[in-house]
Amino acid sequence: MGRQAGVVLYVLALVTVVVGVDVLFFRHRFLERLMVNVGIVLVFAAFYLRFLKRA
């Protein structure tokens, strides 16, 4: 149950970062917002695969 809770917290952090960046910087710019969101998700995925998957 502890690992599942960690993954849930990680996904919540991802969603919080994406929504925060959208609201603060890219509210009315669709293409830029899409590119930045994809980049954020890729960074979170790479971090997860590199450091957290082994735990």
C-alpha cells in the first residue's frame, strides 16, 4: 500500500505543476501551453523511471 500511495502523490505533484504553470504563464496561448505540458510530463516520467522505479 505504501508504494501505491507514493505513486498517487507523485501524480498529484505532476498535476499540480502542470496546472500551476498553465495558470501562471500560458493562460491564453494554446500551442505553447501544449508544448510545455508535454515537456513537464516527459521530465516527470524520466525522473520516475530513473530514480523511483527501482524503489
